[in-house]
Amino acid sequence: MNEGGGPVCVVFGGAGALGSAVASGLLDRGYLPVVIDKNPADVECCGFYQVDLRNLEELVSVLRRINER
């Protein structure tokens, strides 16, 4: 995911208007945002993982995948 870009930044709850604005603002500042939300999202600016944050195993698995990239 980090192909020569800036630092990766995870935005939790980024599927809504506020979260997607935060992700877009981070992208504008040179970060590579990755959105994690339980709701589906049409996020074009960055990576997206659909995860219910109450599911700790799933969340840890996704964070490990993000960290490996």
C-alpha cells in the first residue's frame, strides 16, 4: 500500500462524511490513509477495510495486513 508515498495513517470510522473528509485531508498532506469502518464505503482516495471494531480478532488481522504493506 505504501508505494513510495508518505506514512500510512489509519482512519477509524472513515465511511461517513467526516471520516472521509479526514482521510482526504490526510492524503492532501502527504499521508497514505487507510479507512476502517463497519459500514461499506466508496472511498476512492485510499485503502479501505470493512471491519466491525467490536471484533478484536478481525481488527488485529487487518492491522497486521496494513502493517505488512
